Amino acid sequence: MSNELAVTENTDLILAAGEDHTGFEEMDSNDYVVPFLTIIQKMSPEADQGVKPGSLYNKTTEDAHESVTFIPCYYQKRHVMWRPRIKGGGYLGQFTSSDPIVINAEYNSELNCKLTTDGNELIETGYFYGLLINADGVPEPMVIAMKSSELKMARRWLTIAKAEKVKTVAGWKSLPLFGNSYTLSTNLESNSKGSWYNWKIRKDARVTDEDIIVTIRQFIEMVVAEKVEVVQAGENDISEDEEEL
């Protein structure tokens, strides 16, 4: 009990000291990035460093989890442009489906993606901007990017969320995407070319905490206003076997 009291008093002291200056005064959206939550595959570089394949991995903090509680707040579908590996690789930007770059690109069956007129690869990617709820109940902004065989899980997730309805005096209404939290983990999948880990998504609980809802609204406003900078996941984060699908 005495230790808990000391922690509370120290926290109050820190908060009081930060009332005039927090140290973040000159920070803007370009100085903070929202990290990606990715799946560690057998061929991921992190696996060579001791991170267990199948783990969910924060690429910024380098934290690994077997499962996490996640609230999806906003979904985007983009076509991400990558320089081909034979030309050195590298992220080149992302575009909506209506962008002329995407419209004029042609599908390449061997690479299983669209190629731009100058030979760059366009990878269809679904982004879930959301909050990871850590062990202390604190929400952490996070982005999940799903591509290749992960896209079927993105569609499944959206279908589950869209089906959530509540009855009101005006009739049945759909909940927003952030109406429920979800437990995320991984499943091992395979085909004739090999095996890889994919997302496992389980609906958890209705979101009712007022502070969490306020944080969700603020985060969505930042995403819509394009004030969220994300650290792009590398193009090699998915195993070659999965990319072939």
C-alpha cells in the first residue's frame, strides 16, 4: 500500500511540474510517427535476432506479443508503390484506386501485382489505424497494414465489424468500426510452397470507456486530416511463399 501511495504522489508531482512546460511544445506531426504492428515471419530479419516467428511486433519500440487487444478506428485501402527488389527496393508512396497512376498500371501475373508505366510495383494494402490497449489499459496509436493473403483477413474483419448493430428507438443502427475491441493473434497457414503466419481476429468487448472514445475521435480526426505520420513497413515483411498467393 505504501509503495502504491508513493507512486501516486510521484505521478502527481510530475504532472504538476509539467503544467507550464511539458517539453513537447515545439513538436509537430512530423516529429512523431505512429508505429506499425506486424507479424514476424520465419524469414523476417527480426527472427534472426531471436524474435519468435508468429509474434506480433511493434517495429518502433521492438516489443513482441503473442496477442494484443486492438480497437480499429479507421480503415484505408491504398496501392503502395515499391521500387522492384532487383533495382534496390524501397518505398515510393501510396495512391488511391482512382489515381491515374493506379488506373494506368497493368497487372503482372508473375509478380501478382500491378506495375506502373515505369516498372514500379503497386501492392494493394489495407490499413487499420487503431489503438493497441496495453497491459495497463493505456491506448497506444498503432497501424496494421494487410497485403497479399492478409487481405482476406482484412475483408473478414471489416465484415464482422459492419455486421455489428444495436437497436435504438429509431430502429437498428450499425456500430462504427471502433464499436468493439478485438483480440489479435496469429495462425500458421500453409500451401504447397511453404507456410507463413496470418492474422487471427476475435471480437472481444464493446467499447464503452469515455476516455478511450475521446482518444478514438481525436485519432480519427488526425488520420482524416493527414496529420498522422507512419513508419512504413518494409516490403519484405511477408514471406516469399505468402507473396506468391
